[in-house]
Amino acid sequence: MLSRITKHNTPGITVNRSFLLAAGVSSLLLIAASPPSWAGVIAFTCLIPLFYIIDKKNVSYKKIFLMGYVTGVIWACGTLYWISLPTLTGFIGSVIYLPLYPGIFCVIMKWVKEKTGIYGLALAPFVWTTLEIVQARGVFGFTWQSIAYTQTYANNFIQFASVTGMYGVTFWVVSLNVLLYLLFTERKRFVAGAVLAVFILLPFIYSSIVMKRGQPVSESSWVTVSVVQGNVDPYKKWKKSFIDSNYVIYRDLTMDLGNTESELVVWPETAVPYYLRYRYNRYRQVRDITDSLGVNLLTGAPGYFWDKKGKGHPLNKAFFIRPFTKPMDSYAKIHLVPFSEFVPFREQLPFLEPFLRNLNLDVGDFTAGDSIVVFSFTSRDSSKDVQFSSVICFDSIFPELVRQFFRKGAQFLVIITNDGWFGKTSGPYQHQRIAVLRAIENRSWVVRCANTGVSCFIDPYGRVVQKTGLMEQAVLTQNVALSETKSIFTKHGLIFPYFIVIISFLALASIAVIGSRGEKRTK
């Protein structure tokens, strides 16, 4: 269809219509492939419309960038619209900033294609994956839109993530896009088809073998965990008049466990909406629950610390309470949400924070934690010591951060979150699917406890064993195996990303050098 348009219209009009059509189709395919959609296979074609325009001659870099940027804008609006509910500033910033990456990708690939020909598209998986790696870094680090997450329902294909991490899945998906494009355009169709078959069969065979073999786990290496989903209105629970009601909700749901064999009970992020460590009467209420049931409790609650100047800094924390034991261990959230939990660069741009508050935008004042924490407790029968870690909400989208907890000795991971800010949107479901890759990457159970859902248990192969619905009160109990070995990703997680980045820069540098020499010869 597009080739016919080229023959019968002026070049300028054709390019404009074509690049807008390509941007629209690619972005819609990306949205359709993203969780909670099960149709992750759609992601194998999402970049093909962009490749078609990149492959055309006489298209300016400006239009190529705009095509990628428009793709990113529509993609961000379609998958991240729910950010506007808790933070309009964050949503606007996301829609402006994140599309830069597909725009840059399109420009780089156009340049590569002009220098090397159509087979320069072989660099596309390296370039896209490198840009994802870069996008995950810094204050504005964000991996939520990684193409890898489109495959979190395809457990029979992505078990190699325990070797490469999620960036290997991204590389795989973009590679399939390139191969399908070459197949559709009849360039070396046999070679492209053969390589495509290998790229599909190898992950499937590897995943089948790994999942069939399973992990050897001794009977003594299991612990019973319960998650409590309170389904409390995130705006209502911070009101002083509701503090007692909030406590009653979690107390009653937890006490309903009765004489359960649970050894760890998990409450979600900020389930306790006050400074637990410094409110003794409130702390005593929570301790009464753990002591009466003889169970360990992990709960989210705010905390703070005093700096050397005597200034208090609030923290978003997870507190671990053992029965009949006064000291509490805690972990402070490391990755805070920009323009929601803190204002970036407020020391360099002191006017920014008061400006945002004057707009009545609800911007937090939290300080980021800086410590990897592993909690431990002794099982009821004293037969084993259990070690686990907890990350909080936004932390869970960063694979490099999560693996640090397992490297330090965690035998399973707990994710506590409050996705109630996002209502009945796709946000809570997307967040839940992100946890699937964290389980596969580290070959460990993941326990997820969300205020309004989705709470769940995920096994080391990314299979969701139990889950709650959205916007309901619920308690789930599950036997969780303690991880006895570390995956290749856990031990050497940065090898694949470093390899991808190095190959990308070496290849692009080589093309630039060879291309400049060729231009000099022709002058």
C-alpha cells in the first residue's frame, strides 16, 4: 500500500503521510503489546513501520526524529496515562522526556542505514537496548516502558532472562522485528527466515528444558508467607480521623489468619500511616498483633532521620518486626519517583519546588535511602534461618538494584507497594507484570503485597501462583521456596548490558570512521 502511494503522489506529501502513518501504527502496536494485554507477540512487529520509513531515501533526519518522537508520545500516552492521576507534572514530564529515546533511535538507524545499507539494521537491537540501558540511569531513570515487559506472559520463551536480565529480552524482541522486516521486504528471505527460526526455537527449547528440570529444593527450604491487602483509599488513610479505622482493617484481616502456619505476614507500602518508630502507642498496637500470633511482620511506614545540621529528612520505609523482640530493622526506599516523592535538582534550581507547590501540585519531600538491607528470622521450628529483602514500589522496576539484594544473601524478595493512586487503570497490572521478570532474572520467589492490588506470589519461572483482584480486601497465604543458588544474572548481571553498550559504541564509531574516510576519497 505504501509503495503505491509513493508512485502516485508528490514526494513531500508522501513522506509526511508515511511517517505519520508509521508513527501511529508503531505506537498502537506497542500499546497493544503492553501489559495487561496478553498479546505480547504483537511486539515482534511494532518497529517494522519505523524501519520502512528509515529504509526510504531522501527523508530528512528532522522528519525521522519527529517520527520516532511522535511514536514515543502516543506510546507514552497510551501506556502511562495513569501517572496523571497522582502527579500531572510527572505525566507531562514523561510524555515530553521519554519519547526522546525512540526519536534518537530512529535518527541513529537512519544514519547507519545510509552508511552501510539495509543490513545496517542488524545494529538495531544493540542501539535500542543501549538506549534502554541509558534510560534506566540517573535521577529520571525509568524502565517501565521496556519492550521486555511485553513478554511477561511468554514464560515458555523468556527463561534466558536469568542469564541476560530483561535487556536480553529487549534485544530478542527487537531482533525479531529486524528479521521479520527483512523477510517481508524479500531481502535474502531464506537467510532471514532461517535466522528467525533459530531466534524463536532456541529460547523456546532452552525455556522448556529449564522449566521442566526445575530447581532442586529440599523440603526444609520452604517458608509460609501471608500478604494482607487492605484496600484502603490512599487519600483517606492519611487523615488523622481515619488512623484508628486503618489500624482496625489490618488488625482484623491479619488476626483472621488465626493459628495459621504463616511465619511472615506482609502489609503493603505505608500501611501504617505514621512514624512507627516514634509513636510508641501505635507501635505497641502493631506489636500486639505480632506477639499474639507469634508471627514476623513486614510493613510499610514513613520514617525519618536527622542530619548533622539538625534537619529532619522523611523516608519511605519498610519495617520488620519480630514477635517478642523490641528492636526493628528497616529499609528505606532507594529509587524515589521524580516530581511525586521529591523534586529533582532542587539545590541547583531552588525556585522549582515553591513553583510546583504554588500550582497546588502534591510533591513529596522524601529523601532516598542508600543501603541494601537483608532481613532475617528463625523459622518456627528453629530448623532454618530465613533471609529475605523488601523493595518498595518504584524500586522494583530496576533490575540492577533488585539483584543487589540477592547478591547480599536474600533468599526471596518482597515487593510492597501502594498502587491505589492509579485507580482502576492499567497501571497496577503493568506494575505487577514487571515483578515477573524480577523473579525470572534472579530465579527466586517474589512476594508482592499491594494496598489495592494486585497482590500475588510469583515462582522462580515467572508463573503467578496466586493473585488478588483489584480494589478488594484479601489475604493470601503461600509456601515460598528459599533460593539456594544464584542465577547467572544475579552473580554477573552487568555483563550483558556492558557487552551491548560496548558493541554499540564500537560499531557506530567504526561506521563513522570508515564513512568519513570514504567521503574523503570521493572528494
